Amino acid sequence: MRIGYGYDFHNLVEGRDLILGGVKIPYYMGLEGFSDADVLLHALCDALLGTIGKGDIGEHFPETEEQYRNISSIELTKKVLTMLEKEGYKIINIAALILAEKPKL
């Protein structure tokens, strides 16, 4: 059994959608970022990649590549899951925690 740990944070800004776990949360602000800035899925991807010793999402999906601008983190997560599958791993359990002052979730 291998265990991974990931975390992510972005600033809240006006003019962006707030996406958490692939779900659009109704709020007047969203998270600043190159992709959709879904901190929940970014942290999950980092934990999964770390578990198999493959770095983090910044290495695999860098901001220097336009193909990742505004990409859905669901798509990034699918790519990470494919990497896990190719390495012969499967997910048994996931625990996630969101820390946020606003909005109330």
C-alpha cells in the first residue's frame, strides 16, 4: 500500500468561476489560475502522482504550454488516473479536506 499527500491553494478573484471537485459553485468570485484552478482536483492529482513517484501536476501540465490554459481539471485528473493505471496501481481510499473562509460550502 502506498499513500500520497497533496495540497493546493489559489487566491479568490472576481471574474472567474469557482470550481471545486469539477463542480461549479455559485459564488461571485473564483480561483485564480492557469487552468480552471480546481484546488480539490489539483491536490488529488498531486497526491496520486506523489504516491507513484511521478512528481506533481506542475511538471506534467506546465503553465508554459497553452494547451493547458483554462483546461478542466477533470481532464487533468483523467490523465493522472491513466498514468496510475499504466503503472499498475488502483485507488483504494481518498480523504479530502477543503479549508476556505468563503464561500460557505
